[in-house]
Amino acid sequence: MVKLVFALMLLTASPSQTAQQMPDPDLLPTVEWLVDRTASGVARWFRLPPPRENQQKVQACEKLHADARLAGIEMLRIFWNDKLQKDAVALFDSGDADIRLLAVETAGWLGRPRDRDTHESLLLHLRDEDRLVRQAVYAAIARINAEGAADVLVTTLQFDDGKVNGQRAALVRAIDSLGKPGIAKLLALADSGEKKDTDLVAEVFVTMRTIAAADGLPELLKNYHLSAEQKQSLIRSLKNYPLDSRRLLGWLDSRDAAFRLGVIREIAERNVSAAIPRLERLSREAADAAEAKAARQAIENLRARQIK
């Protein structure tokens, strides 16, 4: 617990506290060594700005504070083990929201995958009074990814009213990061028979970014509760995904004419020249005039880019 508490002290203390409460001046060379060794990489990992190259204009206590925060992060990474994981879980119940937030984030980033005890402890804080702690809990549940993680996050999303700033977005990111299990639970929710559930899934699906979500899109489009406007919005969201040519070419065989039309436009936008033979066949054989016209236009655009 000593290493964890000291590291969290470094992470949470104010600049003046860091300068005043550093337990041992002899530790400063160690702090500087840790920062010099890993500052940029660790800072990117925890979404902290790396130390600026020119520190002359930064007050001494502010520089010490920034260095100490990075050292605290690195100490946790270096010394992390099962005991520290238990210590971090114990700090989920701290009366200080900042400590709870850091403990949850740390357990999520460094904790053992699929650890049931950590998962169960995180569940107790799904309704933490602090908004940022709740959002960190969603992300940590997804990263630990124990059995039932997808159920918990999708159910939490189902009953979220969307009124708390950033909360729904945090839930959606966590579900999206689970990959296929998270997307499967969302699709099941859309098929619940409740229009409000289908509307919710349609709303959040357009904000997703993973390949697992992209692969779930054709299945979601089969839902007969979706309105024409919702379907078009979902089809337009194809541009959000890092799609490869193989996947796009495979989708040209979809039985959904509206989806195929969206795929054709996406192929042209992404300059997938390998699709030209398939598009030529579609331009001749498509039963829908709009689809045949889109295929011809895509071919023209792709060939024009080849010439350039």
C-alpha cells in the first residue's frame, strides 16, 4: 500500500503540496530519472501533456508537481502486482473523489484482465456520486472485461436518461471498446420489441468507431422498427469506420438496396479501385435505377483518380 499511496500522493497533490510534502529530498534524483526515462510515452498513455522542452519560465513548484505526477504514474506501472491491485480496489471507497477517480483509472489500465474481484468492486460504484468517477468506472469495466461486462454496460446505457454531461458518450465508448460482445448486446437491445430501445441503439450506433460496430451495422439495418431516416443516418455513419476493401466488396452482396447504395458511395470516396469490376456488373444488372447510376458514377470517379 505504501508505494500506491505515495504514487497517488504524487498524482493528486497541488504544486505547493508537492513541494512541501515531498517525503525525502534524496528522492528527487529518482523522480528526475523516472521522468527523463519515460515522460513522453507515459504522458501520452494517460492523456497528459508531455513536459515542455523549455522549463525555464515555469515556476519551480509547478515543474516539480508535473514531474512528480509523471513519476507517480511510472511508479505504479513498474511496481504493479496483485497486492497493489487489491490496494487500488480498496481505494475505490475513499472519501476523496480524486483518489477514487485515480484508483479506478489505475485499476482499469493496469489491473489483471477478467479479474472478477475488481469487476465486482467496480459494479458497486456504477452510481458513484461523482460524474467523472462513474465515467472512469465504465471504462475500467470494459478494460477488465470480466464475464458480464457487456450486460452491465448495455443495461446501464438502457436506463441512462442522457442528461448528465458526457455520461452517455462514456458508456458508448466503453461498450464499443468491448468489440463483438458489446455490439451483440446492443443489437439484442434493439430487438427487445421496445421502440425506445431501438431508437436508443440507433442513436448511439452512429457515434461508434470500431470494426465490430461496423460489422454489426448490416444486422441492425434489418430491424423493422427503424425509420427511414434512422436507416439513412446509420448508412451515412459508414464514413466513421476504418474499413478495408475486402469488407466493402463483401457488402456489395447485401440484400439491402439502401445499404448497397451507401457502400457504393463509400467505395468511391475511399478510392477502392479493386471494386471496379463488381461495380461494372452492378451498373448493368442492378434492378434499382439509382443504384445503377451510383455504380456508374463511382466507376467514373475511380478511373479519373487512376489517370491522375
